[in-house]
Amino acid sequence: MISDDFSKPAGGPNGKDAAGGHEDLSVQSVGTSFRILDELSAAGRPLRLTEIANAMHETKAKIHRHLTTLRQLGVIEQDGGTERYRLGWKLVQLGESVAEQFNLREIAAPYLTAIRDETRETALLAVPIGWETQVVSVAENIYARVYVSIRPGNRPVPHAAAQGRVVLAFSSPDLVDRALARDLVRLTPKTIVDRDELRARFELIRERLWDTAESEIIDGVNTLSVPILRDGDQLAGVFSIVGLSSSIPAEPDPRHLAILHRHARTMSESLKGTVYDHLPPDTSPDLARRRGRPRSTI
């Protein structure tokens, strides 16, 4: 996630380092470049210079300088006919290198299968892409004749999806502001589009570590999502189960929530995430046992 920290002076008084340079300007430049990449990633399509500048509330001259440098480095590309900018092949190469060193899908695979088997619902792994969320792995429900699923690569509408709101709950204030500055489409009568209500929801998600979105994208379908954290409270991904509202209600089944939290906690601890250390007692993994309910349907 890109934070406002990229634009803060990193040196001593007046933004100068010990050598008398202007380190703060370099940091601001890097921050602007990453914000441009965020915009191109979130848009999902090539953008014109004016579109990028307007979305970032910066001058076209400033953004053009950064675009020129990024294009020279191969990080972005420009279509000669439309003059629109898109993410470049260099990022694919970098992404492959990162995947080799830290393959979240591979690490999450046994947890995802266990969540599917214990809840008997389709289980999803999603990762943050800017202020959006992309589904990267799915364990299909093999226990039901009729079930709900989402294909890998799907990017649910951020404000209307449980996964998306979990991502925004753990994003920087700047990223949240930019996400909520866009048109919030009401997909169903239950879709939350009020910005104040969404901000309050993000606070609640950080406290309780889960969210649902019953009938907010498709009537009669719900998703229950919990965060996977790394390095303290940094979001690495989101575990979810998706299915009919009759089996995944808006107020989560304590057994479902216990299963998701247990696996998200274990994976987070392996990634040095600490947020689950503060999980409230009434949603802890032994909740199902205290209420006399089985932890698994197997």
C-alpha cells in the first residue's frame, strides 16, 4: 500500500540530510511515481495524462515529468495512437520475481482448502491492488450441488464487497480518500454508498476483524471476509467464504467466523502479523466450543 509517509521529509531540518542534500524531494518524487502506478493499476485500462493528473490532483506538467521517467525505465508504456499510458512489461518481470520469493497463493493454499472443507462453502483468497481487491485463488465448494463461486482475476467493487472493505479498512487515509472520491455505484438496494457510513464501517472492521456484504452486489449472495496481516498490521490478503445468504447470513454464523479467524490468525502469525493478538474474546477461535457447536462439519 502507498502511504502518505512517502511524501514526508526524511532528513533533518528544512528537509536536508546530514550531507546537506534534499532527500525529501527524492522521497516525494518516489511517492508520486508510486501513486501514478496505483492509479494505472486501479483503473484497469490505459489512461490519458489529463485523467491521471486530475485523479491525483496534480498539475499535468508534474505528472508528465514522472510519466516520461517511468516510460524510459520501462515501468509504463504509452500507446502511440491514443497517447494513453498503461503499466509496462517491466512490472510483470518484477512481479514474477516477487512471486518466486513470496508466493502468497502457495502459502495460503492449505489454509484455503481447510476453510472450504470446514465451512463447506467456496473459499477465496484475495489480495490488495491499490484500493481494489483481486481474487487470486479459489477452493470451490465440492459439497453442494448448487453453489456460488468467483473466478480468479475478479475484482469486486471495493465499496460494495466485503473483501474490498477489508482492504480499505487497512489502507492508508490517502488511499481511502481517493477510493471514496470516485462514483460509488449502488448495485442493489442494500449497497452502501454513503461515505460517512463506509468510513464508520472501516473502523468497525479494524476492531472486529471481519465484514459481510449480504446482497450488496447480487441479491441473495453474501461473502464473509477476514484480513490476513503481515509485519504487525500490514494487510497481506483476505480470506473469504462466499455463498447463498441462507447459508452465510449477514450476521455471521459463529462457527464460520471462528474457522476463518483461526486460519487467518495462524497464517498472519507466520507472516509476523500481530493484529489477531487483540481479537476480542467473543470472536475467538474457541467460541464454537463454548456455545456447544462443532468447529467442523466434516
